[in-house]
Amino acid sequence: MKIFQKLLAAACSAAMLLSAMPPFRAGAADIAHDPSRNVQTEGVGNPFNFGERMAPEGTSVEELRKLAHNMTVQQCKYALYKEIDEHWDLISVRFGQTDREKVYALFLGVGTLESTLGGNGDGSDIETAFSEGFAVSSAHAYGTLQTAVTAFRDPGTSFMQEEDVPELEWYDLTKENFYDAIISDHMGIRKIIHFIRQAMVDYNLTGWQVVRGALKGHNTGWADYQPENQGYYANYPDEGAALAQWYYEEGHLYDNVFTWTKAEAAAKQRAGNPWEDWWYDKEPSLAEISSHPQTTTAATQTTTTTTQTTTTATTTPEIIQNTLMGDVNLNGAVDVADVVLLSKFLGTTETLNEKQGKAADMDFNFKLNVIDLTLLKRYLLSQK
């Protein structure tokens, strides 16, 4: 089972040896999002321009892991928030929590339990149980949330299929999906929602015990309540909630600061019951969510419903509302000068007006990032 293999690996981990350390500050970092935003209603707005993938489809595992390895603590935090914001309607209902920042904090608590949010020097490039080979063990896990292979579609006949979260994209188990930090976050959230359903349907848990049980499930594979084994709770879900409360109350949701599992810094939060004292808002629910998310993955536009996925390649510039896609400098042609201008914008040495931004948005997801630059370059190469 996942918990025993992970505990064995953790016993040799330097992170465990440092578990009593105080909060670590990996350099100062201002909040990355616009402070005028109403986070409770709008979220933080994806200030690092993370896409539906860490990089376009076809990017090698080596490059994906390099990108994940270089993520700062702050970027690991905002990558989680981006996924929470995209699926907030679903998450708030399933978790029974209407305070968005408490949900942010809860996932920081899980991230600390699993990887220390990139503060270990590896960014989001953390892997356990890899010695047995890819996808051999249910403990084989990756990323900030240490998402196991069992979260993915068709992980193998020996694993139970977690097919009961139709509201979220269910990615196939491939190395390219597994080692993508953004997809790993997405699937980690999906996996915990799977255990929320299991806690309610299979074990009749209610209130905060639902989320507590779901975190136990994320760690052990089972969301059932086991009062005789309090170590399951003290060492994972309860510790995660205490760490979450620490991030929330000490004002470390948006910076580069993190703490270690069992660190003295969260002693105050750990002394009480963070579930009753801090987390609880309303009853978790399996109520139907009326709308389903639209997701954009790399070089394709993917609309996800509970029944089918329609994919349309975006390889040719189109005229959208009198804007020639790819014509970033608005000179009536798509050429290398547009690549240069977009590169400078992404490097923060140039600005774009609204019309230029529309022209540069090659995957039509209302965000500008390296994926748009890659698509623009691919189009120019296809014309040679």
C-alpha cells in the first residue's frame, strides 16, 4: 500500500531529518497577483501564466522535470491556486468550504507533508517509489502533491479505477502526463475529491471528517474512519490541517516561505483541533455541479464534458474580431518580428496593448505564456 512504501522512503529522507527546523525563507517575494483582486470571488488570476500543461504536448520528460525542478516555493503555491481557481465551483461544494484562501492553505499543508512545496531545492520535481519502475507500485508518486499513478486513467489492472470524478479531466497514465507538474496538481486534486466521495458514500462520514478522511485516503488509499489508529490522523490529515492553519494565520499564502512537517513553528495550531477550530464551514456535498470546465492543453483546444472530448488543432492563424492571430506587432503579417516581440513581452521587457494581446493568444485561452510563443514559432516553421 502507498503509505508503507512512502514511510520507508521517508525514513531515509533528509526532509525528515530536518523536520524540527523552523520556517524557512527562500528569499523575499512580494505577492505575485494583483492585490486589488477580490480573491474570494475571483481567485488570484494565474499571475505566472501556467497553462493546462507545464509545457506543450510532446515536450520530453527530461525537459518537463527540468521545468518542475526550477520552480520556486511561490510558483509551487500559485500552480496549486491556479488549479483550485479553475475548478472552484466544484471544489467549494465537495470540500464544504466557501473560504477560498482556506482551501489554498489546505493544499499547502498537503504540499508540505509531501514535498515541502519546492523548498527542498527540487521545486516540484519530487518522486517516490521510483526504484520499482514506472507505474509498478501504487506508491509511485510525483509532484508537489505526490500524486500517485492510481489517479490516472488506466494505471493497470491491479489498481482500482478512480472514475467517479466526471467533472474533472481524467488524464491517461503516460510519463509525459505523470511528470507534468500542472497535470500532477490537477490529478492530485481530483484524487482527493475521489476520496471525499468515498468518505461520504462508502463510509457515511459527515462534516469535517469527510475532508479529514479524504486526506487519509490520499495517503493510505482508504478514506474509512479508524478511531483505533489515531496515528493515521495525527501524522497526516491532522498535521496537514495544522500546517494549513499556520500558512493561513501567519500570512504565508503568497510568498516563498514554507515550514517543515512537525516543525515547532506550527505548535500552536497543532495543539488544538484545526478541523473544528479553523477549517469547518459547511457540510461537504456531492451535489451536481451545473457547468463543466473548459480546458486548453498545449497546442490543442480541448472542451471537456462528462461524455466526450473534442479536440481542434490550432496551427493556422485566423482572423478573430479583425485580429490576425500571430500578428503581434499588428503590421498585417505574421513573421519573426512577432516572435521577437512576444518573447520580449514574456521576458517583461516590452508591453502589449489589448489588440496585440489578442493577436498573441495563439491557443485562445485568454492567457499569454510560453505555449503561445511555441505555437507561433511552429506556425512560422510550417510556412518554410
